Amino acid sequence: MPGASNKTLIDIRAVTKSYFSGSVETPVLFGVDLQVERGDFIAVMGQSGSGKSTLMNILGCLDQATGGDYLLDGADTLTLSRAQLAGIRNRTIGFVFQSFNLIKRMSVAENVALPLIYAGVPRGRALAKAQTELERVGLAGFGKRTPNQLSGGQQQRVAIARALVGDPPLILADEPTGNLDTHTSDEIMRGLQVLNKERGITIVLVTHEPDIAAWSRRLVRLKDGRVLYDGPAGEGLRQLAASHEHLAHVPDHGSSP
């Protein structure tokens, strides 16, 4: 593997993860290596039980590896306290989830501003920044509505605005289109592609759908806790389709070579 550089945002080396119940150990990840440079757009795929959700939790500093090394933006996450992990997570990562995770009793603008308010930014300034991010995702004028007044696609765009409000260099998206129809999924993925290309935001997303992975430039496939493939998305998806002849044609969205 090449050495890390100042372009490397994520640097994982020989990472293992096990869960313990009493004296019983359940290993999930086995020596995973992954380097992500700033500006990458990566899709992580794998069947249920492959370890992709566990890897995403480690990448997001929501869980810590059992062994190996993980540098996030140059910081050794395995040596950090919970408070320090929370700090680097808030500075570096924006999260987008399948279920949107919006607070229904709060307005759209308040939902977007919440990470800044938690970080101690004055409420007025936080709400102003939230309005800016809502405009960027095509939801100008929606700030006073509540989440239940929006469609699923609009709610996911609110979640993306919330992920962006702190200007993080990295977005981690866990099945971001899992609750959306095909047309709306394409709109969301097109928006993420624009963020990657025009704002240089690094995107790592977990998906089980080849047509969603096709929006990425790089594909990482996991199987049984190990990296099975790490390379250009187009080639990886062609290999996947060849091994699963029942898969439909995977569209080319112009991001993968």
C-alpha cells in the first residue's frame, strides 16, 4: 500500500473488529486496508454480514477497531478519548442515513442548524448558515416547514444540508437512497455527485444497489470481513454483474472510468 500523504483523509491499515459476549468472540473484520484521498467518491458494497456497516461505523468514529490503525485527517483515532472522537467527528464528518433521522417537532431550518447549535454557534448565525445550505440543495423557502410536510426525497436533501452545514471535508452516507424510488434516488445521487465534483467533498457511501454504486468513481467490495475488490467502479461492477448473471444492466453515470 502507498504511504499516507496530506491528501489522504482516511488511512486504515490492517483493521480488525470483533464483538465480545462474555468469553465468546465474534470476529467481523479481518485486516482491512483502505486509503481514501480527499475528493474521492467511493461506494462500499457487500452482502448482509460482509462487515460494511461495521466498517462504516469505524470510519465515522461511532465505534473503534479492535486492532490495526485508523488515521482520520491525520489523527490516530485509536488513541482518542470519547470526547476527542466526538470532536473530530463533528469537525470532519457529515452523516447521511437511510431513515433521514430528522426531528419531526423541529422546523427544517432548525434540523439543519442543529450540529452548529450543538457546537456552540449562536442560534442566529447557525440558522443563517442552515438557510444557505438549504438553498444549495434546492430547498430555498422550505426552512419553516416541518419534516412531515416534505416528500422522502426532500427530507433526504434536508439531511444532506444538515451534513454539510459544518463544512466537513467528508460525507459518510449509509444507504442514502434505501427509502426512495428510482427517480428520487437518481436526484439524490446527482446532488452528491455535484458536491463531490464542484465542492471537492469526499464521499463514502454504503449501498447494496449496483445502480447506486455506479454513481461513484471507486468501488470497495467486502465479503466475510475482507476486501474482495478495491478499484474503479465501472470494472468492479462489471465483475459483479458477470458473477451474478441475473443482475440488470448497470447504468454509467459518467463518474466511473
